[in-house]
Amino acid sequence: MTYRIIFSPEAEEDLIGIYRFVSQRSGRDLALGYVQRIEAYCRGFATFPKRGTCRDDLAPNTRLVGFERRVMIAFHIDGDLVVFDRILYGGRSLDRLSDDED
């Protein structure tokens, strides 16, 4: 089975924020390459999405995976969809974000 990949509006904003952060420190080319690698990694979930650590304490069916030791990716599987909920850079905490949203 091949799953469809969806980025939530929050995840899309996270990617934009990562691009801005990295581009300010390392330049646009490196930032673009980094964001493209994150996106390619996420697209790889189309064939094998059931990976990462289950974190039902954050939200039902939430899974977390890391990317290149600097990014935490939160996603869930819904039928034939893999929905990327958040993509957080550099130690930002999902626990803190979920507390802020309550």
C-alpha cells in the first residue's frame, strides 16, 4: 500500500521557519537544501509510515521521529494518509507547544 503525504498548515509554517532560521545563519542555499532533505525524508513515509515513537500522550495516534539530530517530526496516520503535524527545529518541545495550545 502506498500512503498519501499531507503537510498540515502548521508543518508548512514550521518548514518556512526552519528555512528562515538556517538561511540567516548559513545562507539560502544551505537552508533550501536542508528543507528539501526534510521534505524528501517525509515523502519516504509513503511506503513505510509505521515508524517512530508512539506518543498518544500528545494526541491520539501521534508518532515522533527525528531527522539529522536537529529536527523532531510529529505525524499521524489516518487511513491512507500520513499527516505531518509539526516539524520542529533545534530542541523546540512538542510538550510545550501542546501546553500553549490548550
